[in-house]
Amino acid sequence: MGTEEDNSRLLDEIENLEIDKETDLKRAIELCNNDEEEVRMRAIEALIHRDTQSIRSQIHVALDDADELVRICALEWVEEHEASEFREESIKLTRDEDAIVRAYAFDVLGVIGSKSDLMFIKSFIKTATEREKTSIYAALHKLGDPFAINEYYEILVRKKDHTARVAAANMLDARMENIDWQVALSKIEKAYGKNEPISVQSAFDNALKWIKEEKLN
């Protein structure tokens, strides 16, 4: 285990890596195996837009990491690259001990899963947290469940769970097909209450702007 000074130095090093350079890419991959979880996490974050076989080998390891934030970063990489080879590992993480990891695993299945996964994903609805339900319904819709979008919209108005509402707004994306984007716009505007927390305001504002500029323009 490194000292606090050593770890700080490594985090600064990661921040300054130029991943397009081969030497810096190799260094980031090397740091994915560091003893410190924050160093491993930041190294994976640095690799988020790159895809090589060496990186994929590290992602396999990271998805089984002892630290939940490392597992989450690895899932984000899988989603970013729509890497279907990680489907079985993503399915396994829907039963992770950490609820946020489980939610990210459902996010990933919405991208790399198939219609054959619909019933499996639905089986979690009764026991899921609100945050998990956001990911579950978005995944079900992306995989072709015709009824999931209505449940997904319901999350936007559940005032008691700001985390789920933020996630729901943030999760509207181009992969959600067969959506009436004018309806989506209306749903978000209707769910936008007075005196919303900053996190909700930011997520809803970004969603509204994205729909208007990317889908209705």
C-alpha cells in the first residue's frame, strides 16, 4: 500500500496522462492493478474512450474488483463501448451487494442485452430500489418492452426520490427508440416542480435542452 503522498502523486499522474500516446496508454493500464482503489478507479476513467484488447482484459478484472466504485467505472466502460462480451458479468452484477452497482448493471444490459433478457430484468422490479427501477425501466424500453416507458415516466414525478428522478432525466438518450419526444418533453416539463433541488433542476434542464435541440429541432 502506498503512502498518502504516493497516492496523490499517482492521481496527479493519471490526470495528466495523454491516453492517445502509446506510453501513456500502457501506464494507465498498468495503474488499473494498483493497490489503491482510487488509483484503479481513476485509471479506468482515463481509459473510458479507448478500446484495446489489453484494456478489455483489465475490465474483466475490474468488474470483479473489491471496490464498488471500480466496478461502476468498469460498467461505464462496458456501456460506452457496447461491449457485448461482458454480458454475463453484467448479469452477475445485477445481484451485486451495492445498489448503485446493480443499477449500473441494468443500464449496461439495456445496451448490450437482448429481448431474451426481458423476463430476467423484470424479475427484479418488486425488490428494486427507486434508483434501480429507473435503470430497469429504461433497459426494458431499450430492449423492446412496449409498456416500460410509462413506468419510466412515472419515476420523474416521484418527488421523494431525487436520486431516481435525476437518473431518469439523465438516462433519456438516443438509444431509447420509438419514443414520442414531444410527449417526453411534456412529461419532464410537467414533472418539473417549484423549488426543486439543484441536482434535479440541472438534470431536467439538460434533458429538456437535449430533447429540444437533438430530437425536436
